Amino acid sequence: MIDIHCHILPGVDDGSRDLEESAAMARIAYEDGIRDIIVTPHFNEVYLTMADRVHRELEQLQKELDRQGIGIRLHPGNEVRVESKDFFDGHHRSGAFSRLGWGGTHVLVEQRWKGYDPDTPEIVERLLDAGITPILAHPERHYFFRENSEDLLRLIELGMWTQVSADSIVGNFGPEAQSFGRKLIQAGHAHTIATDAHNVERKPNLSAGLVVFEEIAGKQARLELEARMRSIVDRS
């Protein structure tokens, strides 16, 4: 299994605190059946985790996982918040943040928690025109998408993928996120499932999410979803 959203890099954001916890998270992930993790530290006004730091920390963590015999392969990435159109576009042009995987054909995009950014469709269109597929992080957790799903549907129609979190659909983020996440799966609007793990408590649990996905959407849909996630790292 492949986890495309995980805050496993130590000491860079609100995820893993140190190398010891990162290794513990990797062990949990491996036991869950995960073999590839895209590291996605926050890239926003609070945690501006630049691409060069992502690569340095990833290299150190990979060495530690290899030393401990934990069979996880790490790939670079960021979770990039749309603080504003200028924030996103400026940092994208300068290469400040990492796209997902070594091939860099996808980028994980997050909305602010306080409200939907109306410039998002324009950002999505520009990314797609440049051959980059944007993936929207955990839309089921945002109240504004639950209250007005038309904004989300417009992004999907433009070609944006979604990333629904395993914790949401198993109920760990409350009934509203669970219900909306399951509705997205039922409608065929959950393009990827990921853990968004942050520590050993909010841990990698991808297998539980995929079980729920298959119960709702069926075996063939799960195979297609897994192939979609595999395509992100196979371009590496």
C-alpha cells in the first residue's frame, strides 16, 4: 500500500516530534501493510517547510529506517495550503515546495480551515495546464465543502483529485466528516485514500480506510484507486 499524505518527517511541523517517533510511525505503517510513504510536511504561513529541507530530512530518515530494517520507501512532497493565490503561485514558480514523488506530476493542496479560497479553480486550471494534477487534501473535514458541495464538485469537474483521510471514514474525526467522506466514496469522488498521520497516536491506518472504501465502492473501485496512487510514486 502507498500513503500519499503523512507528516512523518521529524521536527518540521506539527507531525512527528523526533527521529524516534518517525521510526515508530514507520514501523506502524509497515505492520499496516504500507510500503511507500510520500512525506508531506505542511507548507503554509506557520510551517514553511521548503523543498530543500524536505529532501535533507527525508534522506536522514530513510537512512535511519534502512538501518533499523524497516522496509518503507520514502518519497518527497508537501501539503501546500492556499493561503492566497499570490502565496501559492509565487512559491510554485520559485520551486519552494515539493510536489508529490520524485517525478513531481502531482501536488497536494490544502484549503485554509476558516473558509474556501475562491481563487482555487484558477490555481487548479493553471496546474493542469502545466501537466500537474492537484490533489485536494481531506475535503470531507472542511465545513464549507460539507455545507456547499458545489464548490468541491466544480474542482473535481475541472480535473482536481481528492484525498479522503482514513481517519475520517472510520469515524475518528466525527460523524460529519465520516458521513461526507463516505458520500464522496459512494459518488466516485474519492480519488485517493491516505492517512494524514501525525504521530503514533494519530497513526498510519490506511488498511482500515481501504476496507471501508471497498465496502462502499467495491473491489474493482479499490483496485482502480490503488493503481491511481501507485501511478504517483511509479513516476519516481
